[in-house]
Amino acid sequence: MTTYALTDSWTMTRRELAHWARQPVQVLVALVFPVMLLLMFGYLVGGGRGVHGDYLGYLVPGMLALTMAFGLEGTMLAVTQDLNKGVIDRFRSMPMANGAVLVGRSAADMLQSALGLAVLTGVGYALGWRAHGGPGAFLAAMGLLLLFRFAMLWIGIHLALVAGKPELVQAVQILVWPVGFLSNAFALPDSMPGWLGTVVGWNPMSHTATAVRDLLGGPGGEPGHAWAAIAWPLALLAVFFPLAVRRFARLSR
């Protein structure tokens, strides 16, 4: 049964990857947008309130974490479009494992997210940023970032299933923005008003960014945040993964 489900999920993943060839502009925009943000905050806005030392060393890990929170609309749109075009009904008539469509969509998104991390890391190196934690620490940092993305992805899939229509996705996507901007991606919480710094400190993305900075040896890193950077995404997955699967099962009846 597990092999059957994995085979169906891989088939759906290849279906999503085939869309990349037909929609290269959408993939390119998703890769270029975080690079533009990195250049804008690194050179146009710059500074970083409360950051001591190399601001680029603080900004790049924050941008890597921010990239994992943003860009969910592509997956959300794909889910709602499949629902509204009757694609899900056609898949349902086939001998296919329940939920393979969602797993395939999430797998394709994770591949694109990994590619986005590679591109943004390469741009960071081109700008002069360096990771100082060693290969093991670097891979651990990438793992934390992808774990956070996986949790955010299933929140997005659940919200897309609740929205049900492509035209509502943009409105629902706005709910994700506070996670990205009410964080320590660009500035230290200590430099913010007390109440705002508290909110930013509790943000799951802030824990991920701080843990990544610590692993990569950049300013703003603090030991001990890795556990929170693991616990928060797992807690979110424990809530939203079953919610999304249950919602999908109800829509498929």
C-alpha cells in the first residue's frame, strides 16, 4: 500500500514538474523575487537596526528564511485550479491513492524551494557573504529552512482548499505576509518597541532565521534556537497537514 501511494505521488510530482516547462516565467519570477529583495535591503535600504557587525551576514540568512515563507501562491493557485477545472474529479475516477495530488504538488514546491535556496545562496556569495559554520552546519541550516517551508506549504494548501477559488487565493495569501515581515529577517527585535519585539521573538520564522544565523556563523545568531526551529514547524504540520488532507477528502466526495 505504501509503495502504491509513493508511486502515485511521484506520478503527480512529475506532472507538476512538467508544468515548469510550460510556465518558465512563473518559475523564473519565483527565483528572481527574493534576489531583488536581497539587493534592495542590502544596498537600497541597508543598515539593519540594532545589528552589530556585517549586515550582509545578518541579512542573507534572514532572506533565506523569508524566501521559505513567501511564494506559496503558485502552489495555492495550482490546487484551486485543479479543483475548479475538474482535474481532481478525473483523478478520482482513476485507481489512485487519496491525497497523491497534494503530495505531488508539495514535492514539486519543495524542489523549487531547494532551487531557490541555491540561487539566493549563490547570489549571497557573489555579494561577499560567507558561511562560516562548516559543511555539516550548512546542511543543517538548509534542513531547518526546508522544514519551515514544508510547514508553511501545508498551511498554504489548507488555506487554498478552504478558499476553493483561484480569485480568492490572493486575498488568503495576504495572511502569510505578517509571518514574513513581523520577524527578525531585517532587524534585531531588541531595536524594536517592546511589544513588537515580543511578537517578533515568538514568530516561528524568527526562530528559524536565528538558528540559521547561528549555524552559519553570522551576526544575530544565538545557540539554543534550533530546537524551537524544529518544534514550531512540526507543531504546525501536526495541525495543518491533517486539516488539509481531511478537507481534500471532503471535497473529493
